[in-house]
Amino acid sequence: MSRHAERTDRLRRVLREHSLELLFVCHPANVTYLTGFRGDSSHLLVGHDHLWFITDSRFAEQAQAEAPGCEVVEHQNSLIKQTAATAASTGLRRLAFEEAHLTCASHRELGAELPSMALEPTKDLVENLRAVKDREEQNLIRKTAAAADAAFADVVADIRPGRTELDVASRLEYAMQQHGCRKPSFDTIVAAGPRASLPHAESTHAEIQPGDPVLVDWGGVRDLYCSDATRVVHPTEPDDLWREVYTIVLAAQERAIQAIRDGVPIRDVDAAARSHIADAGYGGHFGHGLGHGVGLQVHEAPRLHAKSDGILSEGMVVTIEPGIYLPGQGGVRIEDLVLVCQDGPEILTTAPKNIETACLSE
């Protein structure tokens, strides 16, 4: 049995557990996960014993090759209408859909096309399956992370005053391609000096100034799977405040990583980092969650935050990325990809992060 067929079988078990007859999957990453199809403009209907793949003429041949377990249905002018017609042809009375991904307009159109079929919202059925990576997925993420790490090693020495943030970002993205990534998993963040206090800063044409620490958040996509990491480097001599904050964030991250293992509540892992930052007097400067899952998407289940009621499971791949952000002064975030194992963590990203290597002038 192929890995995609095995995934579909697991989803069908979930459908039966929820007494669902037919699931309409519209999220592109979920379609890819279940079928292996790498294109877009497609819908998937999952029945208890059949799969219908709805697309148009641009992707029909590709779907036949990449999604061999599906009946490919080609629409002529409306993807949602053909999806409705295919659902109606099953003779079933209920159609489940992904409530987080089907637009209001598409839901209205679907309802108009299926007046005698009950539409039933579902939440995260496929996403919860995707959260636990199989061995092949784990190895693919390892390869992506290794390529992105190698790219960072190639360019880190070029992070210096006079370079612009965008210059560093573009060099890093090109280096990732040279190491086998198809594209970045998100727009690379390079934030120098005070701009590092913006957790999701956009890289700009601003030049790195003498005395500026530089935050770099980057990731790649290789064989569909993403990576994500953050490092902060200081091209010149850092001051005492920066050293203090960096040391606190690094220790917080290490505490959280060491708390990771199968069966541990997510909120406990968050607390391991958050309490250390709070005890150091910077609790009000760490406002975001501790991390997120990474796989086909760079942000996916599970979400790691203080109020999570989730449990870590063996095979999950998550980021651990505590930070301290001081408006007008800058910030430090240190992020790694971590595989949840039965007895502890496996760190998948290996770019150096001790304070000696972060200080490029030393």
C-alpha cells in the first residue's frame, strides 16, 4: 500500500468515527497530503471506498500521474459546481466540508447546487493526521533543514555593516536554492538593529549599521517539505544588554527543548521557556506562542502556546522559538526545528547558536 493510500485509509477511519459519509477536501496542502498531487485548482471527495479528484484540463494529466488512486473528474467551467455534481452522483445525503478553508461564497454556491444534501462542517480532520510525520516525512524535513542550514553557513560571514537587509535575504534565498531547495518557505526575515523588535519584520533596503545585531528568520522548501529557523548574530561588538537578553533566550529555548517528549502537554513545554523569561524580568516582552508544527506548510498543527490543551506525540515536528522584544532597541529570537521522539527531542536544525558564534567579531 502506498503512503498516500495509507493516509486515506486513516482518514476514512476518522470519518467512520465521526459518522461521516463523504468529505469534501479543498485545502491544497490537504489534497497534496492525501494524494501526492503537487498542482493547484483541485478538490478531493473522500468516500468510504472511493476517491474523486476534481480539477481542470490544465492539471488532468498531472493528476492521473501523481494521484493514481483517484478517479479524475475534469470540470469545464466551475470547480465548485463539478464538485457538487460529483457529490450528488454518489446518492449520499450528507457532505462534510473543511470549515476553515471553504469560503462563504463557495459554501453558498455548494448549498445552492445541493439543496437535498446536508452540509456538515468539520474541523482539522486532515490537519490532525498531518501533525504526526511518518518516517519518510521526517527524513524529507531533515534534508530541507540541512540544506537551509548549509545556506546560512555560506552567507553568515557576509552579514556586516553596509549590507542591506534585502541583500542578505536574497543571498540566503539563492544559497538555499544552490543547496537543493526549490524556494524559501516564507519571505526571509532579516531585521537589523531596532527593527529586530518586530517579530515578523519585512526585510528592507535599510543598511546594517555598526553596532546593529541582525535577526535572520529563514526556511526552505525541498521535495514539498518546509524548514524554519531563526538566529541572531552581532557583526560588531555587542553591548551588555544584548548579551544578557541573548543568554536568557537561549537558556529558555534549551529548557523548552529538553521538556519535549511523547505524551507531554504542550502547555508544559511553553511554560518551560516562558517561566524562565518571566523570572529574568522580561515576561512582558515575550508575547507570541512558543512554536508551531512544520511540514507541507511552514505553519501547521500543532500550535504551541500557553493555553494549548494539546499533547505532543511521537513524530511531530515543531519549532521552539522563544524571544524577547524591546521596542526601539531590538530583539532576540532563537528558533529550531525539533522532532518529538519517544524519549526526548531530536533537533533537526544545526546552525550554531552559542553566544560565541553569534558574536561574529569574536
